[in-house]
Amino acid sequence: MNFLHLKYAIMVAETGSISKAAEKLYVAQPNVSRAIKELESDLNITIFERNSKGMIVTPEGEQLIHYAKRILRQIDDMEKIMEEKTKEAEETV
């Protein structure tokens, strides 16, 4: 599983569209589409139902998005802590 794929899935869920998600993420639409397919394949679930109105999050997808947001928040928190420790270490040198 790729953390970037989780970020893409969250954005698709929020926008309801792969193309809108790609635009907001500043990446090509095929990259987002491929990432979602890979994530679904890796986890053996259907995250989104595709229809003429866009991408609808499935119940399994809702659960994934919930956990993905928590995981990405924890990664952000960890990065902030590590940056602070690095700054502190540099200040003591």
C-alpha cells in the first residue's frame, strides 16, 4: 500500500471525481485513476462505485477513507515532531 494512493483516494472521495481530484492534487488524471485501481486491487475491495455522476464511495470505501485520514494525520504529526527535534538539535550545535 502506498501512502500517496491513500491521499488520492481521500481527494477522490471529497471531490466525487477523479479528474477534479487530479486537478486539486496537480497530477495527471491517469495517475489518480491508476492509483485508485491499484489500491482497490491491493486491498481486494471496491472503494468507489463509478457511474455517470462520478465516483460514489462504497461502505468499504467509507471505512478505508476514515482510516486513511487518520493515518495521514499521524504521518503529518510525526513529521512535525521530527522537524522540531531536528531544529532543536541544530540549535544546540
